[in-house]
Amino acid sequence: MTVLAQSAEICYTEPERKCFPVRCDCHIHMVLDGADWKRAIARHSGSVDEVWVRRVLETYQKLGFAYLRDGGDRWGVGAKARSLAGEYGITYRTPLSPLCAQGHYGGFIGEKYENLSQYAAMVTQKRAEDADFIKIMISGLMDFDRFGVLTEDGLPPETIRELIHIAHEEGFAVMAHANGARTVEAAALAGVDSVEHGAYLDTDALHAMRENGTVWVPTLSTIGNLRGTGRFDEAAVAAILESAMENVAAFAAMGGLIAPGTDAGAWAVPRRSPRTRGPHGAFRTGPGPGDGPCSARRTGRGPPAGTR
């Protein structure tokens, strides 16, 4: 599949491998509000605030969005959004909740597992709960005060391989929160369907994604929108953004698969416009060699995890 992004309007392929020009966001967080994650989560701690969810969906509808892909949460906010999205003319996909290893990043929003057996049982449960795909958390975050630094190392390659294999065996596509070249390379070699964020990649990681048909959702908004906020070191933020944009350009040039995702709901990434605060909510990539804007290239692999 070739993804052609232009101001968040893309052509994407459904199981029938047809192309539809729609305004979409392939990485959002319905549970978050772009300002205070603890307050946002507390809003739904007793039960999902349906009024809030409807308000967000209405915002997306007014902005012309027809497809949303959620990162998931353990309170059922994304699940509620999926059940309501059709009323707003929106196709909504969610993993229900992301799955994260005990003691590693992701526990604030996802479900924790202690070993692979427990993870496998959770994946089976996601099938019973009708999850659209599996989301795994396999690395830390960028340290926005220090260029090149992540908050923690990625999981071991053999663990990443098993996580992806187990989900695929259950018939799921896999979305991976992943930063760092070796972590992303390991995920791509294991057949992950999409990589979210993908900071600090190198040529080997980019080629691994390209050769294995991995869709990359680089979420540049969550970096670019930090500029001028005073919260982080400005030089570090600028360097992180420049590095990410260079990698996106390089991946596009080699014919890699890219989908637009803003990380809406993350700090400083509101939902008030199709391009969020700055110019990095959407980006332009070109088709690969010999591809038209709606062509289905490398059709052995599908669209981003969750569009199946």
C-alpha cells in the first residue's frame, strides 16, 4: 500500500484494496485532552464521560475527518468512541487498551503483563472483546531536554519478536509504540504492521521498515508543537524535530510507507485544526517509483494496523 499524505488527506486501502481520499488521523488519544493527562484520565475514572467523547467526535466531524485510529486506553474511552463514531460519519479503530510490560513505559494508560504467557492470554481476551488490532509498548519516550536520549531502552529483540508473533497468530495486526533504531529495526524484522513515533532511526532501521512493508506513523506534531512553549530545552526540541523530519524525508525517498498521525491529545497537540498548532500535524510525501497516488504497492501487506 502506498500512503500519500497531503494536509492530512490520504488515500488508504481497505481489505478490498480500494482507495478513498479522506481526511484522517492515524494516531490519536481520545482519552487525553492535550493539556493535563492526569486530569483527562480522571474525567473517565468512574465511567466514560460520553458527553466529552461526543464533543471530541463532533470536533473531528466539523474538521472533516472521516477516519481515526486510536492508541487505546484501559478505561474504555476509545471503545465508547468507536461505538459512537458512526453517528458522526467517522470510521474509528482502536486496540481497546495498549499492552505494556510490567516495569516499563505505558502503565499509565495501558494494561500490564508480567510474562509472555500472560501477554498471550491478554491478546486472546482482546479477540473476545473485539479489538481492532493489538498495540504494544516496546520502548520509552524521547527526553525532550536531551537530544538523542530516550527515557528507557527498548525491549530485547527476541521479546519483541515473540510479542508480534503471538498477536499475528491470533489474526491481529500490530501497532508498536517504538523509539530508537535497534528497537524499530527489531520490530520491522519481526513483521510489525506499524511503528508509531520512531525517533532516532538510522539507515538500517529505515531499510528494515521499507523492506518489510512496515507503515511508519512519525507523529511530528508532538515534537514540533513543543517549540516556543518554554517547557523543554528549545535547542534540544529543534534538534529532535530536525532529525525526525530528515528521517521522514529519507524514508519517503526510498519508497517507505508513511501514514499521517498527530498524536492528538498528547501535551500541546490539541484537536482544534486539521494541522494542530503548527505545521507538523500533517506532512507531504510522494509516491514511490512507478506508483500513482492511489496505487496499491506491496499488496502482500495491508494498511496501518487497525485499518484491516
